[in-house]
Amino acid sequence: MSRVVAARAAAVVILAVVLGVILLQVGTRPPAGFSIGKLPVVTLPTTTVPTTAAAGGHATSTTTTSPPLDRADVKVLVANGSSVNGAAGSYTSLLSHQGWGTLTAVTADAKVTTSTVYYAANQQVAAADIASSLALAPAAVQPLTAAVPVPGAAGAAVVVLIGTDLGTKAPGATTTTKAA
């Protein structure tokens, strides 16, 4: 009788292991029709925080990763600082189609030749992502201050100031000329 009980126990263990392997294989597959390649990829910075030395005299560190960036939650204000009519609206539409939470486009208080992307506190990653999508150099990403010549910038997380460099490339925009 003990042989029968031992054989049954072995059979149950083997069956549990086989079922576990099968469920693990099936459970880790992505759902049908789901492709990770279709999702936008945003690289977020990691921060390493040093801690005190452990009991053995070895220093330890903790690495944390920022939460994923949700573009729709980032309020982006585009301001036209160029002489191209409709440039801010064109870029607002472009950023909206990329998933950013855009605000109504405005006209800047001053004309600028070079476009700049300004960021409010904790929005540098979003600003860098926007600058990259507009083919701007990393140096075009700057902190948002009161000196930025854009009305209504206080409520925005990121302010894109369109200069002549991007204004002339805006689809559907027209250049304003002054009579001599």
C-alpha cells in the first residue's frame, strides 16, 4: 500500500511541475496582436543614491528609475516667435498628434531666430523628448524662467518657443513680410 501512495505522490508532483512549466510559458507571452514595437519609447534617467557603508565595509547604492512618461499629462505650450503665420498652430498640432497634452498656441512677446524648448520643474525629460522630435539640438532645452517671452507660460510644463529656424519649416504656414 505504501508503494501505491508513493507512486501517486510522485505522479502528482510530476504533474504539478509540468503544469507549472506550461503555465509559465503561456503566462509570459504578450497577448495576440500586441507589439511592443508600436509603443513610443521614452528613455528616462536613472538616479543612483549612495548609502552608508555596510557592516563589512563595502559601500552600497540604490538605483531608482523614474516612472514612465505619460505624454498626455504633460501640458505643452507652443509660442510663435517667428515671422511665419501659423507656425505655433502647426507645431501644436504636430505635438498633439504625438500624444502630448497641448495648450492653445500663442504668439511670443518677442521674435527669435533660434527655437528653444523650456521646461518647468521635473519636466526636463519631456522637454528633451520634444526637442528631439523637432530635430533640435540638446542645447535648445533650457529651464523655464520668468524671462521667457511667452504669455501664459506659467501654467505649462513645457514651453516650445518657435524661432525662424523652425517657423520656416512649419507645414501650411506663411511668411509675413513688411512693406518698405
